[in-house]
Amino acid sequence: MSTRRIRGAAVTAALAAAVTACSAPSSGGSDDGTSAGSVVIGVASEPDTLSPLLGYGKDGNSKVFDGLLARDADLKLKPALAAALPEVTDGGRTYTFTLREGVEFSDGEPLTAADVVYTYRTVLDAKTNNTFKSELDAVKEVRAEGDDRVVFTLKYPYAPFAARTVLPIVPEHLAGGQNPNTGSFNTKPVGTGPYVLSKWSKGEKLTFKANPRYWGGAPKVKSFTMAIVADDNVRATRLRSGDLDGAVLPPNLAATFKNDDGKRTYQARSYDFRAVTLPTAHEVTGDRAIRRALDAAVDREAMVDRILDGAGRPAYGPLPVDDPAFSKSVERAHDLGRARKILDEAGWKPGEGGIRAKDGRRASFTLLYPSGDKVRQDHALAYASDAKKAGIDVRVESATWEVIEPRMRDTAVLAGFGSTGDPDFGLYTLLHSSLAGDGFNNMARYDNPAVDRALDNGRRSQDPDERRSAYDKVQRALVQDPGYTFLTHIDHLYVLADRWDGLGTQLEPHEHGFASGPWWNIEDWQPKK
């Protein structure tokens, strides 16, 4: 679930966006020869914080910060603040990085190994309020050797550890004197990245300008603005009018730009999936028979065709079907007859209005989805329709995240998750019982000892075959004991004015729009000749 949450009701946000449209600097449609130097992008939501200590940019692509490593267009790791890929010794328990020479923070202070040590130690500090500590569980110690070498010692060999070092590095001389949870650094960041934050009008826009001290060279795009426009239709309207240069859009609205010669659509494959959390604390969703019946009743193919207009794939679990670790054996067809049989055998008998009941309980529960998210709304309504055919009453309600969060423990949510890279990145936080109810981690409070063991084995093993077997066990277990109903994996669609070269998309995580998208490498864009 995204921690970059839409603030307020969708209608309110849409009206606000329309009223303040003229306040966002626009370069669309300009013929003054300088329009390629600034860009305005429309996105649905903004970050809660710009501090990596609390999670901002932890998966890469922050424009204000850099990690020791970064990912290229194909998601291969490459040096960033490190001069080279790490030296790995002691059977995979020690990673040594040498820092790139001459890197400065945007305030002119030099980057040193102490900044790296401070960043990781603060992230791992129990007093720091982030929910991604488990991603660095393998780290036993991080220390500096002089000003330019950093050594990580791991508790156990963690095969994908290098990919965790895309975590952005913050300056100790600024952040170190503040409370990481409440300090001004959260909204006034200083980093080594290609851009600096020049203004943040909460709920409206964030404006960035080129960092003259950037170690990678001066970007051709001198400034860019992320306009926060919660309503999909308003984003499309502003893009069409030229008030925005680009926007993230759902499939139905992206399709309206198909014949616009001045616009180009980018479609990114992703690990981003939509699923219904089925909390074990609820008297109905806590029944495994109900969860298995819902899994069989849902028509994933129809959701891809009708909701996503083909821009996605059925989700049979957390991993997309084209992931190397995906278990083909878990693909399963829509089977309403099987759903009914599961419920019959478990004692859920048809009652009034066709809704089943057992021991005086009706097979009924509420499903929440975030206000203003049309794609999630459509998924929720389709899910409720499929469930009703099996005799399960799903009552769909919209709400803001401020309303949803306190209810997540025992109320189903139409959620979004998905991490690129190693299977550990997406599966552990979604399913491990130790993270049940930890913010947006394990929202379903899923607790399956066999799954825990497989996740631990996958995390700790260096052997590719052992890891593959572990994640196969996880996926098979989710079919027999689902904690979520997995629905679709979503392709992300972006429409931009066709005024630059060098654009392209990566394979994307759930988090998209603000950091991911064709602007993931905006510092490398070149104006069209």
C-alpha cells in the first residue's frame, strides 16, 4: 500500500486542482524556444515526507538524493555515490564500498563515509518511525574506514543485499541534529542528486530546480514541477489544455490521447498488483473457506479486459506471471462452481437473497477503497459482483486513507503492492507474520508458519535452487491458504508532450507517478532538435 496517500476527498482535491491550475508553471504549448528547459507533470498524490530516513526514495529514483548504487533502464545495478560495485567477501557477509571522489551535497558540504553510516544507522534505529527496517534486517553493523570507505557486516549472507543500497544518503551535518521523525529535514531536504527542492506547496505542487553541484553533470531540464492532481479526469483535462506537459493516467483516459500527434503514450510493465486484504481478525474473512471461495469466484481475465482495457495481466499471487520466480503451477481459472462447492462443504449455506450463512453469521463484509481512485473502485465493484454470484455479500465503500488506516485491522481493503527486483523484496513484507499490522506491511495480518519458514529460507540462502524452491512453496501455500485475493497486475500509462528525447520506462514497482514513469531519468532528457 502506498504511503504516498491522497489527501482529502477526491472531489475536493479535483476542485482545488482546477482552481489552482494557473499557479503551476506551464511549459506546454510554448514556442519561445525555452519550453524544453522546464517540465510540469501531473501526478495523483504526493509523498508524506522527502526524507529517506522515513522511506522517501528507498527504492531508487529520487531526484534530490542518490544511493550508493542506482538502477539503469533494465534495472541492473550501477555505481552512483559508490565509485564501483561493492567488494563482497566472507562468504557474502561483508560488503565494502568505496565512495566516488568529489561528490558534494547541494549545500556545498562534501559527502563522506560518515554520512552513509549515519543514514543506515538512523534507518535501523528503533526510534525512527519507518516501516521498512525489515528490508535491512540482514545488517549487523555499518562502519566507516576513513572518509571514503564504508563496510557493511551482515548477520547472514543476504543474496540481494546490494540492491538495498539504492537507499538515498542524507547529510549527517544537517539531519544529524534533528529528530528524524519530526525535523525540518523531512520537508526541506538536502542531497547529492541532480535536483534540489525549491518549493513545496502541500496538496498542490512540488517544484525542483537543477543542482549546480551535481556530480553527474548539469541536466538539460532546468526545472520541473510535480503538480498534485488527485482526480484522473482533471489531470487529463489539464494535460489536454497544455497546462501539464505530462501525466499518469488510467487506461480509459490515456486512450483519449491516441490520435494526438503532439502527445506520446508510454506503457510500463510493473510488479504493481491490486488485491483485496482479508483480515484474519474478521469473523467472515477470517474463515479460510471464505477466502478460498473468493479466490475461485473472482474473474481476473474480465478485470484485465474491462477495467484495464488490456493494460495488465491476471494476478495469481504477488509475483507477475513473467517474473523468473513465478510458479506456473499456481495459475488458475475463474471457477464459480468450485467456489460454491468450497462454501457448501464448509457449512456456508444459501440464505435470504442468496447470501450464505453459517452458525447465524451472514457471509458479508465491508470492502474499503481510497476515494478518487477510479481503477480501485472498478476493481472493488467487480469483486463484489463476482463474490455475490458465490453467495458472499461484499459492501463496497470509499474513504480517505485517514479513515481507512484505523480500520485496516479487521476491514478488507482494495490495496496495491508490488516491489521490483528480488522476490524477497515484495513477499516478505506482504506475508511474514512478524510484520502483521506493521503499518502497510502484512495488512491482512497473515500468519502461516510454513510460509514464514519459506520466506526466512529464501531470505537467508545463497543457493539459487534453494531460494527458487522457497518462493515456490510460498506461492503454492497462498493458493491453499490465501490471506489476500489477488486480482490484477497493472501496466502504468503515461502521456507526455513529445518534446524531448531520452525518455523511456523501467519495469516499475507499485509506487509510481512521482518517482517512476518516463521521468525516472529526467536529468538525462535532451530537447528534440
